[in-house]
Amino acid sequence: MRTNVDIPAKHLTALRTLAARRGLRGFSRLVTEALDKYLAELRTKDEERREKTIARLIGSISREDAEHMRKELRKSREEKA
């Protein structure tokens, strides 16, 4: 998909230089690679944060309380359906 993005001159120069070294006509592939890498890194960081949060919560409530909460949640969802 085509779109317009403002890119600082120094980044544009670096992209054109790298594209030329790789024998590419443009730098779209380079931008896509960079976005893929950046977004994967963000997902990884979010997953790590989620795992740490879950680890901290383990054992914070009793099994009985957890089961009671599950039942209430199911009941609430059934009532809304």
C-alpha cells in the first residue's frame, strides 16, 4: 500500500545509500524490514511485561476465590448473551 511519510533528510540519505548497496531501485523493502523488526521488538517487550505481571499475581488469591471469580464471570457473560 502506498502512503506518504515525512522522513528526515539524514534517514532518507541513509536509506538511499543502503538500497543502492543492496542493488534495490527504491527503499520500500528497507522500510518494511525496519518496521517488521521494530514491531516484533515491541510485541516481545509487551509479552515480557505481561509474563512478569502474571508471575507476580500467581498465588495472590486463593484457589477458592479464583474459582468463585470464574463462576461469577461465566454467569455474568451468560446473562449478557
